[in-house]
Amino acid sequence: MVRAVPDDELDPVIHAQARLRVVATLAALGEGDRIAFPRLRRLLDMTAGNLSTHLRRLEEADYVMITKTYEGRSPATYVALTPTGRLAFDRYSRRLLDLLGSAR
């Protein structure tokens, strides 16, 4: 379920350290690009179970899209940031920069 986050708050879905790392990594990809789950796991140095748990939470918020398919006979999982996720990360980033700027 997607919850509207007031402009003066940090999005709690993204704010968790592991999820922030996931979203920041996905945001660095081009819009519409996706990354294979094993590659994302290696980049973030996370266990498969831990990454899956955080991806599930991000998927529930409609911030990521998980695509499960087959390449030949082998299963393959890809992860992409949705337009909603990209917008949420942009808002989160702006809010965090505002907070840091006001602390000076």
C-alpha cells in the first residue's frame, strides 16, 4: 500500500539504510533499465534473503518492479525502479538535502 509522505518528512520506506542503498543503486540506472538480482546482491554485498526482504517492502510500495523469467532453463530475476520509485527517491533526496542545508 502506497502512503503519501508529507513534504516535510523523510519517506520511511526509503529511509531504512538497506532500502536506501537499493533505491540509490537502482536510481543510478537509466530510466527503464533493470539489473539482475545476483548482480544487485553482489553490488550491495547483501545476502539473498536480506535483499529479498527489502525488495518485497519496496515492491509493496510500488517503488520497484521485480520480473521473474527464464533464460533457457534457468530462472532469472530482474529488478527495476518504477516511475513511482524514482519520484519518491527524488523527493527523498531533495528533503534530505533541505534538512542538511538547514542544519548549517
